[in-house]
Amino acid sequence: MQRTRDSLIWGVVLLIAGVVLLLWNFDVFAAFAETAQLILAGVFALLGLAFLISYLLARSDWWK
């Protein structure tokens, strides 16, 4: 049951991301371009930091 729910969650996340990117390409979010760039930069910085910390805590998981 857990695997089916996880697949559903990832499917919904990908669907929402696709809709947001489509709306971005149609310039629906043109007024928020600078704010969105700062938010995305922060999100990617946090993700990179999270991967670095998880690698340093468990070096046996070298694939991270």
C-alpha cells in the first residue's frame, strides 16, 4: 500500500510541476520572475546542502 501511495504522490508532484512550467512559458508568472528566481536559487542551495550533509553522515552510501 505504501508503494502505491508514494507513486501517486510523485505523479501528482510531477503533474503540478509540469503545469507550473507550462504557465511559466506562457508568461503567466512574468510579474514574479525575480522573486521566483531567488526562491529557486534558495531551494537548490538547500537541496545541495542536504545532499552534502547526507553524504558526510553516511559515506558508505557513495551514490549520494
